[in-house]
Amino acid sequence: MKKDIIIALDGHSACGKSTLAKALAKALKYVYIDSGAMYRAVTYYAMENGLIEEGKAFDAQRIIDNLSDINISFNYNTTTGKSDTYLNGKNVEEIIRTIEVSRNVSEVSKIKEVRQKLVEFQQQLGKNKGIVMDGRDIGTAVFPTAELKLWITADKEIRVARRYKELLEKGYKVSLEEVRENVERRDFEDSHRKESPLVKADDAIVLDNSYLSKQETLKKALDLAYGAMGK
């Protein structure tokens, strides 16, 4: 008999975690939770409220002092068939994906108090299982007992090309070199931060999608999910 489980996907930026997680959730009729969007939403809030300013030293304490004013929620979008990210009641799904937010999100993600707040929220969302969540510490910090942990990876240059194409398709004016610099910097910062660094869980299954189509990647992940469910 099929049982509901928690599926945790971790990996570096632009490796297709969110695309796969959304497809998995849809196929399994599970709830998809984008943990990265939460950190991006906090980052956007900080930028919009002058807590992060271009050319000025990063002040984590100012962000910590404002955490109680930040409310993040997810609402299903009937047009796109996906969940949109809301920050204090405002739909910020598109704006949090910009390169400007990407430049600052790793610094915000390092803040212990930010991670504690968001991890608590994520764990509450997963209490009833039947969820797919992607991020950088889902299988190690958020859901260390998840029934299925996937480590999603891809060649760095392939990841850079994917992110560049994605941003261009959304109408953002950005150079390939800017995207490469951002991906490399985020890889380093995510792996070297003090709080919950990006590491592969010992029991995570590696899924390299460098040369797989989205459909091929989904099929491999679904087979693993059905196995973890006992189906």
C-alpha cells in the first residue's frame, strides 16, 4: 500500500532542483514547497526596505531585527498551475528570481536567525508528509529523516547556460559572464557558510541530469519515489 513520504532535493544553484521538484509533486499529487523562494523573499524584503544597500557593508543585525515583520506564504496560481510566493500578502514570484536578488541571497542565507525561522516554518509545512521540498539543506537540516533524499547535480557550465537561458526568456538583460560569476560565487558561499552548509546527506541518492532531458530526469526520480513509498 502506498504511503505518503517526504522527498528532499538538495544541490547547487541552477541544477534543475525546482523544475524536478515541481514535476515530481504534480505527478504524485504532493505539495511542492520552494525553500529557496523563502530565502529570496527575505532578501527582497531586505533590499526593498533599505536593509541591504548597494556599496554599503552588509549588516545582518538589521535583517534579524526585522524578521518578525516578514510573512511568507504560498498560493496556488490557477493560470500557471504552480504555487506563487507571497511576501506580506504581495505576489513576488517573478521579482525574487532576478539577478539582483540572486547576488544577495547567499549572504542572507548565512544568517543563523534567518535559517532558524525558515527551517521551523518548513518543518511545520511537512508535518503531514506528502510533500516535495528542494533547497540546499533539506535532507541534512530540515528533514534529516526524509524517506527519499535526492542530490541533484549537473556540470557547472551546463548549469550556467541553463540559468542564462532562463533569465533571457524572462526578459532580463544579463550577460553570460554575470551569470557564471553568480553561479560560481553561490556555489562557494553555499558550501562554505557556517550555518547549514550545502553538503550531500550520507543517504542521498545522486541524480546527475547534465545530459538528461526533463522527462528522463523525472522518470528516474519517480521510480525512486515509488520505491520509497513501497509501491
